Amino acid sequence: MNLEQPSKENITYMIEAIKGHLKLVNAGLIDPDDFELDQYEEIKDLYDMVERKKGNLTMMELDGILAELGDLRKSR
């Protein structure tokens, strides 16, 4: 999968991967359909950070990622 090419499928893949790494209790609240293609770079940055950390995130990082996803979702 080429994540350098912005597409709705890539957004879905990245959001699902982020949810998997965060091990959220209520992961259903984060729906890939809530994000737009013009937010691709921001989502890709979050995905890259989570992948680099291999899910070993501090509570501050976890809070920051969830806040950023919430802001991106609200900005539509």
C-alpha cells in the first residue's frame, strides 16, 4: 500500500491502524468516514508517529493524538 498517495482508502487504513495501536476501549467513536481527503497530511503525520513508537505512547502523547483526531473530525 502506497501511503504517499492521498486516497480515502489510505485514510481508512491509517485511522484503523492508529486505533489498533492506541488500544482504545471505545474505538468505534473514531470513524474513518469522519475524515476528509484534505486532512490527509495531518492524519499521515499522526500515523507515522504512532508507527514509529510501535504503540508505546505516553499518556500525554495518547491524549495529544486523540485531541488532534477530535479536532480534525470537528473541522469538517
